[in-house]
Amino acid sequence: EVLFRQYLQGIAQGQWQTARSAAHDIRVFGDFPFGVSADSADVWAHQDLFSFDGTIGAPPDAFSDAGQNWRLPMYRWDVMADRNYEWFGERARRAADLFDGYRVDHVVGLFRTWMFPLDDRPPRFVPAHRADQIVQGQAVLQALVACGADVVAEDLGTIPKFVHAALRSLNIPGCRVLRWEREWHTPGQPFRNPRDYPACSLATSGTHDTDTLAAWWNGLDLAERTAALSATGATTTRPGAAFGPAVRDHLLEALYASGSDLVVLPIQDVFGWTDRVNVPAVIDDINWTWKLPWAVDELGAHPEASARAQTLRAWGSRHGRLP
């Protein structure tokens, strides 16, 4: 059984590299998950790097009052440090072999991991002290950057200032999500114009954890819609307009025109769909099961997809984002 699985992975590896070679100027980005499952090959092969008396997740936030328990095994950060985070370095080199760059999931967890003990103790951060968190996070990020691939950090949620400082010091872009980029301490909390986003960042309309752009917009009141359109420089879209092709394309092109070096659009937002990929903190048979309505290799044959591709390319040309 093991040999058969290795054989399948070898076939997949060869097909993947062939596809990348045929992609020419298309650069492929992947994902670097924060944790690994207890029944993964990594845990089986490196059991001494994990603690099985607690699981990891995220502390309470806007998505979950009680926090999110991802039911993944806890890292033994002390052992990781003793080995100079070599396991993270190995993962980074493998990611660099697969992708031109990758997004580091839940980057704050590399500095301080939220652990749910399996006994009656309350959840807590590990390590507990700020100084230790800074040293650990910077060391892990340096191990990732050393692999040579481009690294983007998912730095969303409640992020300490020292995490942002570490990202800046290593020139790692963070994420700028349109709906959350606001002057939160200014009366009225106005939206920021995407043109003012820093160059070392990734601009996006949403993430796999959020409502789609369409669902978010339809949940806003008239004043919020008007404020968002004004901040993004709308001149022809009616103030407070309901979501439709005009609003969709104005908001998406505003991201193409942003100051961010990188732009990523969820496929649902490209089309204006309301289908959601993930509801945080939910573990069931539906979450993470959404699929495209067409096979990827048949996208060009569908008029709707072809039309959107032409629009995206036009925006890329207009705003200097084509190779």
C-alpha cells in the first residue's frame, strides 16, 4: 500500500512539473498550511516534534467567540528550536519545488500558537512571553525565506505590532483585504483608497474565510456602500447601488489599480458569485467542498469564463500588471 501511494505521488509529481514547464510566463503560487493533521506522514515520521496533550487553533475573534479549535496536534516548539527549525526548512524547500511562491497560513501562529489542552486547563498561547514569541517567529520566517521562493504572509485577524515589524524586516508582503482596510480610529471609519496600499503587500477582495464580495456588499447599508464607492474613486456607479456587474467590476479594478505589488482575486468574486468556500470553526461534510461549475481545462470554452478572462487581462494591461 505504501509503495502504491509513493507510485501515485511520483506520477502526480511528474505531471505537475510538466504542466509548470508548459505554463511559460505564468507563475504558480501555493499554500503553506500552518498545521498538519495527526494522521499525516509528517507527524508519523517526526512524532518527537509534536505534542499530543493539546490541539491548536485560533483565539476568540470576530469569527468565533470561543475561538477556533482546528484539532491539529500541537508543535513542540522547544524541540523545533533545538533543531534550528529544520522541519520548517524542509517544508519550505518542498513548497519551493512545487511553486514559485506560497502564502503562509496564519503567520501569527508561528510567533505564538493558541493551544487547547486536552485536560481541563484553559487555552493559552505558547510560548507565553512576548520576547520568546518574537525570537521564535523571526527564526521560522527566516527558515521559510531561505528556501528561495516568494513568501506572502496571511497576517489577518488580531495581529501584534511585532509581527508586522518582523514581516517588514524580511520584506514579506502581508494581506490588504478591501473590506477591512479602513481608518478604524478615525470618526466614521472611512475606507482606504487601494491606491494608498503599500507596495510590499497583496491586495484582495476577500479570503476563503470570508463572505464573498457579493454577499458582503449586499449586507452593507446605503451609507457603507456609498463610502466604499467614494474611497475607491467611483464616478459612474450610482451611490449605494446594489451588487451587480458595475459594482463588481469597479471594486475589482480598484484592486488592480492599488499600490500593492500583488493582487489576488477569489474566483467567486471574479464572477460575482455568492458561493462560499469555508465557514471558520465549522467541521462537517460541506465545508471546503465547493467546486467550480466547469473543469479547469475547459474554462476557455465557456463564454462567461472567456469574457471574464479578457476583462482581467485588460485591467492587467491598463494598470501595468502584465509580464
